[in-house]
Amino acid sequence: MTSLPFVSVIVLNYNGERFLPACLDALRMQTYPADHFEVIVADNGSTDGSLHLLREAYPWVRVHETGSNLGFAGGNNAAIAVARGDYIVLLNNDTTPAQDWLEQLVAVAERHPRAGIVTGRMRLFYDQLEVELCCDHELRVFEVDAGLPLGVVQYLDGFGGWEFDACGARFRRTRGGCGVIGVPVPHGPGSFTLRVRLAAQLPATATICSNGQTVARVHLTPEPQNLCLEIPSSIAATARPVMQNAGSVLFTDGHSRDRGVIVKNNEALYETDRDQFNVVEEVFAGCGGNMLMRRAMLNDVGLLDDDFFMYYEDTDLSWRARLRGWQVLYAPNAVVRHVHCGSSKEWSPLFLFNVEHNRLAMLIKNGAPRQAMGEFARYTSWAARSLVESSAAALLARPGAHERRARALLSMRVVGALMISLPSLLRKRAHIQRTRITPQREIEKWFQVTHD
């Protein structure tokens, strides 16, 4: 019988004290033999109680202190340097893995020797209940609160975009009289309270239901009303898991998207997990929050790019691995639950800068010359034009001009940073392209052409 490989699970942490217990307790309960894996928490200079918690409650965890915030790539690379595993697994600190998660990742890797990367199934932390609001007149939804601050509320169907009323309150209106909202549901059996703030275009009765069962009928007026709806256990039990990532796809312009996310009316929505991603298969890229890497692949390809502070470092590594002939596989039974943006803030200036900078840097390193130069030129032209137009709009005091100008300035910062780092990027490109063994036509088969 073949002996099991030794695995190093790396949990990157930066001020994640509130998330660590759920993650580490789940790792302690893994079905993979405890003497065949280690857990390393790579602490990126936390200033909360993370280190005290680790010392007091988790003495079996190896703690590697980086001394400062090195970002996702730098912090993980520092831990990889001291890891002992034949396989290295990256796991977000705001996740909870299923008991057989590690066993499933390793099993897929062991069955496929050319798999340099194996990525698992990532679900949102809370299951989702679809709630339908119906009325003879247009509805306005100001607030939806299931008592889960880190849960994701989704406006699934029948809604326009965000608007503001005369008092500055934010709302979304139904297109017609009905809309469907995805509501996060607390773990465990039983009922829960759903708080909503609603108004109707004209006085009317609205029906609130889920899975064919009526929750409430309420009389609404144009004045917003706060409602507390008791969702019975029979309805709460019909909530379904929600996909976040089943590997990643790549578009020709370098943008990537999680498999399990759909774009509808220019809005990204997480799909209900209906076993549509239920087979072991090849994907273009893995997700760094739930990803196994073969040591031999890292020795061949290199580590995560330290210059990618966060975002796109996993896609970049997957692309480089493919250029060297390695596969990237998806393991559907390696399941983790993830608190969406528990450790970072989506659409913050830091998020936007790193996403755009690293997307373009990845293209410069790995893409075909026309692809890389064309997208860099397009982005630079767009950023310059946006800065001119938004500055003119700000002088004319047009609504939203200052926000657009701030975004344009951020884009120009991206261009400036890329120009400064261009010599380094070109040196990396020269090495990657000189040592590649996979022809460009094989890589381009994976590209998707358009995205919303």
C-alpha cells in the first residue's frame, strides 16, 4: 500500500482572530491522518489578539511570523519556505473546511501526477433562501437583514440598480411588481427572524413567500416600513448552499471570474449549488483560498509572485504552471465554507488598485505580445480619457463627477506603477517565455472572449 504524502496546510492571517477558531477547529477534525499533515499559520504582522490566541488555544499549530504585512503572495511564500510537505495547501483564515476536505484534495492530486494545482469547491458560509416579494405596484426595498453581518444578500431577479430617495436612503425597486431576493440563513435547525424595510409606489398589499409557502401579507404605503418576519423552520430548511468558486476562468483581456458566479444585468451573482460543478475536471486556474500545490510544480515553476500584493497571484501561478505543462484540476468534494470578504473589502481603493495592476502585470508576463500590449494600451488610453472627462465634469459640478475622478486617478496610479515595474516584468516575461513548453494555441483554447 502506498504511504500517504505529507501535506503542509498554510493559513495566512492578518488580524483574523475572530475567524481563526472556526478554521483551525475544522482542521483539527480532518479525516486525513494527523501525523501526515501540519498546519502553519503565516501571521502577516497582526496587531489584534491572533498570536495570543494561537499560543494559548492552538499549541499544535506552527506559527510563522513574517513581521509585517507582506500581502497574500509574500506571506504565503514565507510559509512555503519553511513548510515540510510534499503538497502545499493554501487555505483562507475565514473558511471552514469539511471534515474530508484535505483527504479529497490529496486523493485527486495522487490520481493525476501532472496536476500541479488542485482547487476545491468553495461555498459561501451561509446557505441561501430565495424570498419572493410580490405586489400590484412597484416595490422599494431599503434593507434586508437576517441578523448575519457577514452574510451575503443577493437581489436575484426583478430588481433595478441602487438608487437614493429624497432623504438619501439607498433602495432598489422592483421592475414591475415582483422581485426575488437571496437571503443568508443561520446555521442549524429552527426558525429565524428576517427584518426588511419596504415601501410601495402606491398603497397596496404585498405578499412575501418562499418555495411556494406564504410568509406574510402586509399592507404597504409609499412611506418605508420596518417589518419583522418570522421565517418558520419548515421554510428555513429549504435553503440551499451557494457556490463561490469552482476554479476560475480567464478572459482574453486578463479578467478572471469564479466558476459559480454569473453576471446578470451587469451584476455578479453567486449561483445556487445544484451540483452543476460535481465532477473532477480541468479548469484554467485555481483559487488561492482553497488550493493544493504540488511541491514538484513549485520547484519547476516558482512560487507566487511577491510583487502581486494580493489578487490574481493564484491565476498568474496557474498560468505559469500551464506554460510548463502542468494541469490545474477541480476537486468537487473538497468543500470549504467561506465568509465572503471576511479578510478584505471588495471594491475598496486597495482592492481596485491591486486587481487592475495585477491583471495587467499578469498579461505582460504571460500573454501573447499582441494581447499584452493591446490591453495595456487600451487601459492607459481609457484611464487618461477618464481623467480628462471627469476633471471637466468636476469643474462643472456635475453629479458623481468627484467619484469618477477619484476612480480615474486610481487608474492613472495603476499605469504609473506598471511603468515603474515594467523592466522587472519584462525580465520575468523573458524567463517565462524562454522556458515554456506549452504552445500559445493550447493556452488560448481556455480563454473566454467576452464578459459583462
